[in-house]
Amino acid sequence: MIDFNLSEEQRALYDVVHRFSVNEIRPAVEKFDSASAPEDAVPLALLRQGMALGFSNLLIPEEYGGYGGDMIDYAIAVEELAYGDVGIADLFLVNISLSRLILLGGNQQQKSTWLSRMCDDADKGFVIAGAMTEPTGGSEIFCPLADAKFGVRTKAVKKGRHYRLDGAKCFITNGGIADLYIVLARTAPDASNLEGCSIFLVPADTDGIVIGKTENKMGHRLSSVREISFDALDIPEDYRLGAEGAGFRILLECYEGNGVGVGSSAVGLARAAYDAALEYAQQRNIWGRPILQFESVAAKLADMRMKIEAARALVWKVAWSVDHPDKCNAFNKLGSMAKIYPAGIVREITSSAMDIFAGAGYMRDLPMEKYVRDAMLYPIYDGTNDLLKQFVAQQLPHAPSTIC
Ligand SMILES: Cc1cc2nc3c(=O)[nH]c(=O)nc-3n(C[C@H](O)[C@H](O)[C@H](O)COP(=O)(O)OP(=O)(O)OC[C@H]3O[C@@H](n4cnc5c(N)ncnc54)[C@H](O)[C@@H]3O)c2cc1C
């Protein structure tokens, strides 16, 4: 029933991404991570290189020129990218997850225009950004709990065969470098989010897009995160993804698999910290022996390893259930667990790794302090862990914990 051996294709995918991560990303990270201006921290050439290798197009069906992969492929690729650097993994996972959003919500014309464009222009680095969060609160958007209606203030007002967009978005990954923005906006002023919001495909060269400041982040410094606003921006009605008012329903379907991307990224970072700590524990000799021989150090490493294995198994189970919605009823709607658990353990694992390196780990010469900075983001973005747990809790009565 269960086979954890990678297929030949999965192994080949792993090899390509792992090599890119170790040979291309890792040697470049320190320079970009330490750039004093956040604009200089984004490695555009590396992004283009990875895109030319097809990393952004993993989930796009072959008929549009994509790789035609599944959610396990997505998990494998993002974990390996994050093993190299989590900021770069963000650049890709946003693209991949938004290609899925277009697949889920787009009509035939939209899919063939934009998904083909992502594949055809991969060499030039065709980038997408998802502009959902607003200064009025991201929690409402990534955890649409009940009848919330305060978090989306960006308006899309219908004028003939166009919509006019006005409003401001914040914390937008790939902001400023994107060719296409996928924008959540309110089309019905008084309705709840679930009824009153729609999604629009907005090409970056549309008049009325205002690119705001680049955020100066604590970690994930190699990703570009910016404010974006819309000033009397006119967009044709056929650039709306799905029906008017269906925006949140499309997002909800997409969220079911979102945890696979962020969760795999957390696993990749946790593994990078664990590998470094294990190597150090074997090499660092004090009291006449390697510190791995001290029980407390060994127990830390065993604990780190167990959590990584548990996190990856959970992410892969969610990935599989998203690909097989008909076969995994008890597990459907619990997809956020794939984000929540890895996002929690990656903070613990990077902190334990720092403890094993002790004084040396605290210094900027080694990547340990970067790993700790990078880990802090996971329980915050793509919906806070606290809120996502509430979201999962709502589903528990309908999702028995039985084996089948
Ligand atoms: C580096 C980075 C990249 C990002 N990339 C993107 C992106 O590409 N696109 C995008 O749209 N957004 C993006 N975001 C936004 C991100 O998803 C949000 O920051 C996140 O969803 C949390 O929203 P918030 O920061 O507004 O927190 P808030 O919603 O203000 O929440 C603040 C606190 O209140 C708690 N809280 C909120 N509501 C409740 C409640 N009902 N009950 C109990 N507690 C509650 C939260 O758990 C949290 O602790 C990014 C953020 C960061 C930091």
C-alpha cells in the first residue's frame, strides 16, 4: 500500500534541484543575505536560472508546456530549494502555488494564456505574485474563519466591461519583480469575504500599479517582499479569475495544498540545520572526544531527526491527499497541518542546532544564526499557526482520526 521509494522521475527531479541548491544557491547565499539594501538581496540571475530549469512550472500540465508533476514533486522540489536557501524557495513556491490557483480557478482561455506564458517565458524568468494581504490584517485572508469582512478593503468596482481597482496590499512576495499580480479585491461592499471578494489577474505593466517600499526583513532575505497598491487601475472583466464573488472559494480550495509548499520549505531548512549540527558534533572534540558522544548532544540530534521525519511524512500525506481527493476523505480539509507542524518544529530544530554549535553558532561566520532568523517566519506567514489551528479545529468533527 505504501512505498516511500522515489520513482525514477522523482529521483531525477530530486537530483536536479538538489544539485542546483548545493552548487548554485549555497555559494551565493552569504553575499545576498548580507546585502545592506534589501533591494540588493534578491538574486535575480539565480531565479532566472532555476526558472529556465523549469522549477516554477512543476504543476503546470504538459499541454501548456509544463512539467505535469504532482504535489509530491512539489514537496520534493521545494524541500531541496529550501535546503539551499529559504528566500529563494519562497520565490519559487509562490510561483508554483499561484500556477495551481490559475489551474483551479481559471477558464480555458486564462489557463492557456497565463500558464503557457509561464512556461514559454521561463528562460526570461516569468514571475507571479499573489497580492492578498492588506494592512487591515492578513489573518482574515489566510484563515477565512467565519463571516469575516474587514480585512479586504481593496475595491473592484464594475464599470461597463471593466473593473476599477483601488487599494493597498502589503508583504507581497515577488512584489516589484512580478510580471503578473493575482489580486484579491472586494466586489460587494457589504458582503462577507466568502461572498463578496473576487480575484483578478493584473499584468505588471497595467497603468495604475504602484510599487511601494521593499521590506527590510529579519530572515528570508533573498526573497523580494514589497507593498503594492492600485490607483484607479482598470482591468477588463475577462481578467477576473472565476465568477464574481467566488474569490475566497477558489482560495480555500488552493489553501488545501498551500501547506505542502511552506511545510516542505520548513523541512528543507530544518534538514540544513540538522545536517550541519550532526557534522559539527562528529568533528568538534572537547574533553578528549567528539561532542556527539555526550548524551545530551546525541539526544538533541535524535530529537531533531525524528521531528524532521515526522514533518516530512505529514507533508507528503497531505500532498498525496490533495492529489487523491476521492481516496482520502478523512484527511481532506486538514491540509493546513502540513504547514503548522513543520513551521513549529523548524524553530525548535534551528535553535537546537545553534545550541550544539554553542559560541561558534552565534557568530555570523557560520550559517546557524541565519537559520535561526529564517526559521522565525514559518509560524507567521501564509496564515499564522495560531489561526490555522482554529481553522483545522473547525474541521475535526468531520474528520475522524481512524486509519481509513
Ligand atoms: C515575509 C513575508 C512574506 C509574505 N508574503 C505574502 C504574499 O506573497 N502574499 C500575501 O498576500 N501575503 C503575504 N504575507 C502576509 C502573511 O501571510 C501575513 O503576515 C499573515 O497571514 C498574518 O497576517 P498579519 O501579519 O496581518 O497578522 P494579523 O492578522 O494582524 O495578526 C496579528 C496577531 O493576531 C492573531 N490573530 C488574528 N486574528 C485572530 C483571531 N480571530 N483569533 C485569535 N488570534 C488572532 C494572529 O495569530 C497574530 O498573532 C507575507 C508575510 C511575510 C512576513
